[in-house]
Amino acid sequence: MATTTDRRAPIRTRWTLDGDVSFLNHGSFGACPRVVLETQTRLRGQMEAEPVRFFLHELEPQLAAVRTRVASFVHCDPEDLVFVRNATDGCNAVLRSLRLDTGDEVVITSHGYGAVNHCVEYVCERAGAKRVVADVPFPISDKAQVVEAVLAAVTDRTRLVVLDHVTSPTGLVLPIEKIVAALRERGVETLIDGAHGPGMLDLDLEALGAGYYTGNFHKWMCAPKASGLLHVRRDLQGDVVPTCVSHGYHSPRARSRYLETFDWTGTSDPTPLLCVPAAIEFLESIGAFGARREKQRTMLLEQRRLLADALGVSVPAPDDMIGLLASLPLPDGDGAPPTNALYADPLQRRLYEVARVEVPVIPWPKPPKRLIRLSAGPYNMVPEYERLLEALPGALAQ
């Protein structure tokens, strides 16, 4: 079994993660490096030293600097970029700003994120519209199957298609560029739930041309929690407001209402957003958007293969549809009703309690079917996956 020393390689010590835990679940909530947390502490000190000065005079220019830095990172005009708490918040802002009529349709996929699916259901029920599910296969053999499934679900009543850039339960990188282009030809807009996009994948939001793209900074960008982005194409910005409408809605200032409403949604802690440049700088310094990311992906693909062999299953997706997340089917669970809104399967708890392995076991598409999902964070090492391989047979047998 891997030792604590094995798992606490020098790169791992740059995070505050528990050295006794094989943490293979970066994809859920991310993990923030020490240097970024230190930056946040400094910024909080600045905020609390003189709150009025900070919020009225210092915050806006700091947010503008972050906006410029992030826009450069995701390749877009800063004027088209606003900040949200997370991708779910960004999706809610877009979906709840839609003006749907009775009979309109909103398309999601069978791999969509549960929280966003619930929001689609809510806005459709409220308007008398219809939620349509595009059934994307899993296992899957190639990207074309995704394109075909999504386009087959589109009709002349489709108002919006909601796509994950990287699917949460199954870890698939979807071919959003092809789908967005095909839908624009049909006059249909897309909302991309890019919760896992920033940092895991190279983004060019201007070239993508999607109506809406939202993503997290707290996952693969390793920024503090409650930091995310929303990019809205210029021609659609007039109809989008944040989930909390505040003073900016009727601001007399010479800025777009889009920027004014999202920049001020009431008093909150803005330091997670202000830390994003520090997170980018740190990750760039360790090659996390280049050589290290490719190394981690190669390691993940090999560990996926080894785990598939141990489970006696085939890998369910081609390598070119995998980024830094990978899911595999497990033997059926007991089908018991959920006891937790997030992770309910007792196997996940057993792996943690017995072997100190933190890895999600996801009920999908519905119990008793389930998946195990591996992450490859910038700090993960082979011994952590070896510990999972060693512990899983016994945990499954209980």
C-alpha cells in the first residue's frame, strides 16, 4: 500500500490537503493552493481594514483588473465577461432570464448536471414549456454520436440547448464547437455549462460563438470557492440579469446594464474572485495548463485502464473524449433511496473510512446503476490510484 510519504510528494505540499487521504475527487469542489489562500487572507485584511473604502472605491478597479486577466485567459472581450458565484449560478441567471412561451422547448442531454437540469425543469414548468432530453449513449464510441443525439432532439420549437462542456457524471468532453456551429445555422442558441472547462481545457470563447458560456474558477483553476464566470455574446446581453437583481439594474452610469447588474449584487465576499489572477499565476508556474496537465491526463488514462481491468469492464469512452475526469461503471448498488443530496452510495463512505480514499460513487443514470469517477488534479500521484485499486475489491464485497 502507498505510504503517506509517497502521497506527499513536493507538489502535494503546495496544497493544504490532508496528507493521509488519497484525494481523487478534485472534480467536485477543487482544492486551493496555499499561496492562493495566503492571497485571500491578505485581501480579506484589506477589506476589513476599511470596508467602506474597499467596497466603494477599491473593489471596482480590482474587479476590472481580474476581468481583463480572465478575458485574456479564455480569449474574449472583457466587456462580454461577468462574474458569478459558480457555474450553477451562471446557468440560473441565463435560464431564469429566458422569456419562454407555452410550447417552447429547451433541450438538455442525458448526461446533464442535476442542479442545472432542475433549473431547466423549473423555468419550463413556470412557462408551460417543455424540457426535452437528448439521449447521449454511454458507453460511447465517438464524438459524432453526441452531435447526432443533440441535433435529433432539436425541433422548430427549440429555444435553447444546454450542453455540458465536460459532463459531470460521465467525465466526457463533448464536441461543443461542432454542436454550437450546427445549432447557430438552425437559429438555436446554446448555453454551455462549462463547470469543468476553465483550466482543464483551453478555451477560446470568442471563436466558440456560443450564446452563453459559464464556468467555475474553484475547480481546475484552483481558486477559492464562490468564483466563476459568465460570458454572454454581445447581442444577447440585454436580456440577461443575475439571480440577485440589485442597484445596477437602473444605474445611470455609462456602462452596460449587463456589467452594472452583475458587478454589484449586494454585499458579499469578493476575495475569491480577486484571487483568480494569483491562481492562474501559480498554476502557470507549475505547468498546469501545459506539460503538467498533459502528464496528469496520461496518468489518468492509464489508471482508468487499470481500474477497468480490475472491474472486468471495457473503458466506456475513447481517449479523445477524456480530459482530467474519467468514469467507469461499477456493479449495481442496492438501489436504496438517496440519503444525501450529493453522494449517497455507501461504497464511497467505505472507501474513505477503511482506506482513506476520497473518490465519488455516482448513481447514474439512476440507482441501482452507478459509476466511479476518477480525477487527475495537478497534485495527484500514481500511489493514490494504487491505493484505490487495492481497496476497491474488499469495499465492493462488503
